[in-house]
Amino acid sequence: MGNIPDRKTELGEIAEFSQGNFAEIHSAREEALNISRSVVRNSANGIRATHRKEFDQAHQLLSEVQKLVKDIGRFKDSYPNVYYGGYVEDALKEYVELATTLAFIEGKTLPMPHELQVGAGPYLAGLADTVGELRRHILDSLRHNDFTRCEELLDAMDEIYSVLASMDFPEAVTRGLRRSTDMVRGTMERTRGDLTLSLRQRHLESKLLELQDS
């Protein structure tokens, strides 16, 4: 019989390796979490600035988020379990929501997924959340009797819904997109009803003024 392996030494080496490996992953996870929180916070502030029509501030915040997203991208290859753990993609969704909301409200070209350096899942999830921001913008416009772009933005909501509804893949692939699509449909229909009611009221008020002037 050969020499019996020193199990204590072997297992000690395994423990040391595992400790180091877990410590490295934990450190990467904590760093990714901190960056993700900054992405979420700055994206939310950027969306608020967009609704206040503080577009310079919104673009500045978008630029800061883009730098954070570029930084967090280094985890994709080195720590894929961290990058695809959920919280990073949730943060990327907020980033997309800021970028697309700003583009829609400013009437500019939509940034493409490759330009934002995000995958289809976070991009479409962010686009779905943008529909809620467009509803908010339309309702704010209606309160100020500004009908200028309301129908245009409602059409955009409809187009977004069509894109989302065309994604016929399992939920494990789209990461819950079906539920978001259903929410988008409800938001769109409520907004359509609000806009239709406001337009009818505006038309009625116009007719009453015509009768008063005649």
C-alpha cells in the first residue's frame, strides 16, 4: 500500500482556496451593488429632471450613469454570476428608462441597445417602464391644456406595446417581460381614455365659446 494522503492538509488547502474564492466574489458583489445603487439613484434623478424640463441636468445625469454602466460592464466576463445576479440588470433597466424617456420627451432618436451597452432583456424592461413615464408626461401636459404632443406620445406607447407583445419567448428567457407587457397595455388604455376625455371636453368647450360669440 502507498502512503495514505494527509486528508487534513488536503482539506485545509480546499478550505483556503474556497475562502479566497468566496472572498473575491463577495468583494466583487459588494462593489457591483454599490455601482448599481448609484445607477438607480442617478437614473431616478434624471427622470425627475426630464419631467421638470431640466434637460441639461437630465443629460448630465445620463452621462454620469453611462460612466457607471461602463464600469460595471467589467464584471460581465470576470464575474458573470455577479453581473447576471439580478440587481445589475435591474439597474441597467433604470438606465434604459432614463435614456428612452429623455429621448421620447425631447423628440429625439431612441438610443439603441448596443449604444447603451445593454442586452435585450434590460432594454425592453426599461422601455416598458418608460410607458409609465410617458403617461405621466401626457397627464402633466393635459393639466396645462397642452395637447401638442399627447397623441404622438400615445402612439409611441402603442408602438412600444406592439414590440413587447411580439416577444414570444419563455419567461425564463425574457425575465418576466410578459407581466410588464400586460402592465403596459393597461397603462396605455387608461391613458387613451384620459386623452380622449380631455379632447372631447376641449371640443365641447370650443363649441360653447362659438355659440357664445355667435
